[in-house]
Amino acid sequence: MIKKKQYFSITALLIFTMLYAQLSLSAKPLSDLSKADIIPKPVLITSTGGYFSLEAAAGIFIRGESAELKEIGQYLADKLNPSTGFGIKVKTTDKIPGSGNIYLTLNENNSNAKLGDEGYELIITKSQVLLSANKPAGLFRGIQSIRQLLPAKIELTSKQPGPWQIATGTITDYPAYSYRGTMLDVARHFFGVEDVEKIIDYIAFYKMNALHLHLSDDQGWRIEIKSWPELTKHGGSTQVGGGKGGYYSQEQYSSIVRYAKDRYITIVPEIDMPGHINAALSSYAELNCNGKATDLYTGIEVGFSTLCTNLDITYKFIDEVVGELVAITPGPYIHIGGDESHSTKREDYIPFINRIQKIVLAHGKKVLGWDDIAIASLEPNAVAQHWSNIKNAEMAVQKGAKILMSPAKRAYLDMQYDKSTKLGLHWAAYVEADSSYIWDPATLIPGVGQNNILGIEAALWTETITNMDEMEYMLFPRLPGCAEIGWTPSSERSWNEYKVRLGHQAERFNAMGINYFQSKLVPWTK
Ligand code: TNX
């Protein structure tokens, strides 16, 4: 006979067991792939309801002996090995590998046309993960999805307990826009190579493909130009607030270019002219109309400096700077700035911009410039980067140019989130996580549709930003949203759905050591 006391404890045990079963059920790995928290949201996901388990014996197989594919495979192995502790190796094969492996393969003759250059297809079954793409860039983008499908602790660098499971199904994915970038202002405050590499890793994680470096401004010149050495020696010696500044040697710049290229990211260098040029005017007296060098500048007001547009040496200077920059820049664009030239007369500005475009073209590159350049005659293939004046964007389109969308009210990630944000500026708006996400590049400006748009770029100006922690605070959580706007068709995006997916990133941000703004508009799950 069961005594009352015993009966009570059996009931307690039963309840406890049921509760525990319930708990472990909710801790079970996701087996519905369509509910995966991938940012940017993939174009198409179908779920088959099971899961693949990554085990210690797994290998990453690539087809054939391609050095490039081996590097991509190794990139994935390097992401998986520290946290799993598995020691996964990259192996080559000419047939489909056996059970338990990851297989990376290129389609024959770009056979899956809709994937384009950066799209990929991911087929996850219980026995393998098969990633295919037309181009290596597509495989690289697909790897970011594999990372995001695994538990967040995959991003930690110390060994973690498993299981390492991925829900089964198929993802077919490709970008809406061909250019998806971030701009980093290294002129107002200088950031060294390691910081830039970290930013490259972040943008790669969200499938962006361009990093625009704002390399010169009133406060500093940040790229070594061998024929004009004072630009960095003198012009690079300070920054906003009077710190010591800094610059990239050409070798360092080349190492950034390589680091980016390994992640299928193009570096777009900007030399801002004819305004925002005090660092150069301070370095060389002969660039000034009055022949006198200006003082170095460490404030944040804009619009007071200009190149002397009727001096021959101005064009010799630009030709040599652009020449040296082109020699170390494999990407197609040179950004000529052109913004806020309030000290350049309009009748000087227009012929100046026209002439500079010809210099860039003569060096074999395409021109990118802030939307202000739209008042000049735009060369074929010129791209105007919209930041503030929609009339300029409309004018640029009428002149046959494409638009890169960086509307300050949405994509300027130096804008404060709200009144309480200590870092950043708010001249354009307060830009909370939602308002940075809720816009469609193709309908923002009348007369500027999807066909006129090259892509989107988030911009991080650094008048008030001095270190990595501060950069992360301004970039996150808005950067992933900007990446999604560039990648995911606008018809597939909604803030209410996105904010939940974003909230689930908290654990991943923590694992990656990212200092993010904990917006109250996002349901963070930690
Ligand atoms: C405007 S955007 C600027 C930059 C500032 C930024 C600060 C643009 C083309 N010019 O010089 O850094 O605002 O938000």
C-alpha cells in the first residue's frame, strides 16, 4: 500500500518529469528550416522537418582541385573548428561524399541562372549539407547562412558542448541589389587595419559586398601617396579632437584589399574633393590659391575648404593621387566625394567635377560621387550616392547615372537612435532600429526605381566615434537591417517579422562579442 507521504513524492516526481520533458522539448533544435533566423532573410526556404547533425567525423568536401574553393572551404572549417573542437578538414573529391559531410560545389556553366553571381542553393538532408552556386562568391555567401543556421555558440572561440544541428530543407537565395555596402569614415577618427578587418568580417556575415573607405577629409589624410608624402606625414598626423590620427601605408591598404577580397568584398576608396580637403591644403602650400598652407583642423564643422580649381597643380595632384590609388585598388570604383563644397563657386564646381571624372576614367575606373555631383555632366557609368537631396538623385537619373542609396534619415548609422543616445549626431533624424529598416530603396524617391538603383550603402561617419566598441554600438543592430534591405526583395520584408528574427540575434551578438544598442523596439531573447 502506498503511504500518503510516498504518494505525494511520486506525484511531485511525475510533475517534475513532465516539466523537464516539456523544457527539453523547447530546447530541442529547430527542425523547421522555414523558421530559421537568417539575416538577410533568404528568398525561398522549404522545410522537410528533420535535422542534420554535424559530428566530429565530418569533412568539408569540394569538387576538383580549385585553390579558390579550398580557401572557401577552409574559411568555413576555421569558423566551425574552434567551438566544435572537431578539427574538420577540407578534402577534394570527384564524387558526392558520403553521409555526415558538407559538400561545396560550383554549378556547371552557371546552370542555375537565377542565382546570378552571388546566389546559392543550400540543400540540407539528414545525411549531408550540399551548398552549390554559380560562382565562388555565391558559395561564400551561402556559408554565412550555414553559420547562422547553427547554434549561436558556433561563433565562440572556445570549445563548446554540442549538439550541432541544422534543420533540413532547401534554401534558394540571391540578392535584390548587386551593390550592398558599408561606408567607414577613417578620416574624422582613424581606425587601424585590425579594426577595419573586424568591420569587414561583420559585413561579410550579412552578405554585403562593398566597403567604402572615406580616406580623406578636413581632419585627416589616411592613405600613403608616395609622390605627395606630406599628405600623410603632416595631413595624417591628427584627427577630430586633436588625437594623433594615423594613416595606411600602401602595403597596409593592400592588405585590407586582400582581406576584403578573400571575403568577396570590394574596397571602394574615396578621396573627397573639391571640399573636405583641408588636410591636403595644410600639407602643401602650393595647392592653395594664396600659396599659403592652412592650419591642421580638428573640429567638426564642414564646408570651409576647397581645392583651388583654376590652378594647374590641382589637376596634377589629383591625377597622381588617383593614379597611385588605382594601382592598389582592384575594384571598379574610385569615389570622388564632391559633397558639401560650400566654399567652391558653382561655376568652378561643375567644370572641376567634369574634369575629375575624366581623370578617373583615364585611369580605367568608374566614378562614384555623393549626389551633389549630379549638377555636373555625368560620365557614362557614373554612380551618384544619394544621401540627402532627392532633387540631385532625380537629376542624376535623368543624366543616365545609377544611384547608390544612402538616405541619411535611414542609412546614416552615425545618427543617434533617440534623444538618450550619447554618441553620434542627429542633424538628419533620430534613426531607431525600425526606421532604419522600414523603407524601400525603389520607392523612396519619385523617378528613381529599382532599375536606376545600383544598391544600398550604410554609412558610419565618425566625428563622435573613437573606438571599436563605439562603432559596434552604432552599427548594431541597424547594420543587419541595411544588409537585408539590399538583399531581400522588399515584398518579403516586414518589420514585425524582422524584429523577432533580429531579437533572436542577441545570443549571436553576445557570442561574437558585439557591443550592440539594446533597442526597446526589438524583442531580444538572450
Ligand atoms: C554629412 S554625407 C557629410 C559628412 C558628415 C556627415 C555626418 C556627406 C556626403 N557629408 O561630411 O560626416 O554628414 O553625419
